[in-house]
Amino acid sequence: MKNMNLSAPLPFVGQKRMFAKEFIKVLEQFPEDTVFVDLFGGSGLLSHIAKRSKPDATVVYNDFDNYRFRLKNIPQTNKLLADIRELVGNSIPKHKPIKGELRERIFKRIEEEELNVGYVDFITLSSSLMFSMKYKLSVAEMRKEVLYNNIRKTGYPESSDYLKGLEIVSCDY
């Protein structure tokens, strides 16, 4: 298999990216046909790395958080972020608060997305508009927080093969 990610394609609370290089070293100790079960799969990063490192292994990824749905919606999330990026333009410096009418216009655009499309990746959106590691799951929750211009200059790369080859389950442990 090709292209191994050392961090998840989208933001995720508790991502194990700092552990990735050491995990790769540990994987070398296991035979090629090992069965790996990632009970607390989160972003799927360790499952992804295990499968890329050991293509003949069986890797079971527990996607309890439905990360795969977020991945599937990257194009839609990128469109929303592009619209917000355009709204903000150069009017607010990077990492500075977004206030007043612009803040309301951003919330209006997010609400339109939720109403018309039916889904908003609030975790990714939070990482673009809030302080680091602060995530909210609704417009109502986001309204209680200060928004910041942490918007990426480019969209997230589509990652249709990120979970390729994994056996995906969704179980509560």
C-alpha cells in the first residue's frame, strides 16, 4: 500500500500523531499476517499506520466516532471553509478574534449549510474558528465562544483511501 499518513487527515481530539513514529518501530516486531484490533480507533490513525506498515495484516478499526463520515464529507467541509475564508478575507489578522457583523455572517453561513445540506463537521470547523483543542458540536455551542481567524489557507486533502483495507466496526467499549 502507498502513502502513509503520520497524522489524521482531519482534526480529532486525542489524535495519536505524536505516537506515530514509535508505533511504526513497534510494528516491525510483528509478523506480516498479524491481526490488529484498534478498540479505541478515534481518527483511525494507528489502524491506518498498521495496515500501511503490514499490508497482509488484518486490521480491525473501531470507528465509534464515525470518523469515516467526516472523511466522506471533506469536499463539503472544504466548500464551507472556503466560503468562510472568503467572508473573512484579509479583514481579520491570523489568530485574532472575529467580532460583530462578520461573526454573525459566519454563523449565518454555517446555519445555512446545516439547513440546506443537513451536515456540518463541527469538529473541523471548530479547529478553524476557535482556540486550539476547543471543539463545539453545534452553532448554539459555538455562539458561546470567541471565534478566531484560524482558517487554513487551503482545503483539507480528500482522503478516500485513508481507511482502505481496514475492517471497520462501530462498537461501544
